[in-house]
Amino acid sequence: MSEQTQRRLLSGLAIALSLVLTRPINRFIEQIPDRRGIGDDLTEAALKGLVRAVSIFAASAIVRQLAGSRR
């Protein structure tokens, strides 16, 4: 598998995983009262950042396994 194909696959998988993992986070955030404080904003930012990092890590692991099995 070429480097370019791996990068494209990584990007696509990371986006898809991020969308799937973000849904429960968005439901959780919707339950926070309308009067939000700085703590709520920090919690939201931390959760969204964590979801993106996990998505990229998981996509990278999947692409590495796929690329390794094709060699």
C-alpha cells in the first residue's frame, strides 16, 4: 500500500471515527444547563480533544495493520 493511500485512508477513518465517537459526547453536553460556566466549557473542550486524539490513534493503528498485512 502506498504512502499516499495510507494517508488518505488514515484521514477518512479518523474523520469517520470522530463522527461516531462525538455523538455520545454531544448528547452529554446537551444535558448541561443553559447557564454554563468556564468549567463546562473546559470540560467540553477536553472531551472533544480526547475524542479526536483517540480517533486518530485508532485510525492509525487500523491503517498500520492493513498496510502490514499487504506486504
